[in-house]
Amino acid sequence: MSILTEPVLMLNKNWVPLDTCTVASSFSKIFSGTARFLDVEDYTLHGVESWLDLPVKAGMPALHTYRLEIRVPEILILRSGMAPRKKVMQFSRRNLMRRDRMTCQYCSGRPGAAHLTVDHIMPKKKGGKSSWANCVISCMKCNSKKADRVPDEAGMALRMRPEMKLLYPRAPRKWTEPYEPSWSPVFKVGAEGVRPSWMEFLAQKEVLAST
């Protein structure tokens, strides 16, 4: 991934998470005067000139021009107080992969995307729908073993979801249930794209729903 396409967390003027944008887009917002960068080391806000003056320390990602070395931003603060827009999480194979962490929900195997499939808990032939609540990611071996049966008929069981156990500690029946994830900046970029500096701005339930 190019540095210019890496994600930057966008907060409104009240420091509430709204979305993510790319590094390239974040600089466009800074130059237009609609936002400022947050220095995650000391929480100071910066416009164009002061940001360019910040030193790039060892290990920090940076943009390089003919004359300048520019620190790559991690968090952008918009000057407006716009509220987060409610977004519907599109049901798709890609988003199922994200929700289920590229992990077979029967054997916990992680053979890679090319060897993972979408399994209908209640098979389509028995009226099962393609939905968040009825679909999980499965490896080809487990999908073949289950075939057109429900897990109990195949002698199989869905794996426990740590996030569901944490959310419903007194309801064990929910611990293996598939769920519709809530949209959040974390879900959009995937857990691997989340920067440590973002975490204090993201609600716990958003993180749980997205990892």
C-alpha cells in the first residue's frame, strides 16, 4: 500500500469519529482550510505551515519531496461539528471475511481467502437466506463435510466468538451467533489498518463489532 493511500481517522470538531480518508485526501482538506492535523504525541492541532515544521523522528512514516520530509498524519480534525452518518453495512463476501477474521467458523482454520467459502448455516435448499445471521466463513473442507445440512445434522458446531462472549457474558447461547456488524472506521479499514493512536476515540462496541 502506498503511503498516500493509507488511512487517516477523521474526527469532527468535537473529536467524534466520522470516517476515514486517505493520506492524500487529508492533505487536500488541510490545504483547503477545512481541517487540521492532530499531533498524536502531544495532541496539538496543526495547519499546513506548522505541520510541515514538525520533525520526523526515527521510525515515523514520512512523505519525501525534493526539499522536505513530511510527517504522515494519523488523525484529522474537521473544523465542522457534523454528526456521524448512520451507515448500513453491506452484506458481502468481503465483509463476511472481515467480520469472521478470515477464519473458518467451524474448525478455526485460516487457509487463506482462496480456500475460504461462504456457508449458509441453514442451507439454501432448506429455505436459508443469504444474510448476516445465516452466513459464516468456512473452509472448503468443513463446507464440504457439512453439505446441505444444518450443523447439528452434520455433527458440527460453530466456534465461539470472543467478542460475543464479552458483550453477552451471561448469555452463552449468543456466544456462537453470527451478527450484523455495526459500521465504524475500524471495520472500514480492517483491524490490521487500525493505528494505536485511534483507539481512545473509538467506542468499545465499535471495535468489538469490527474485529
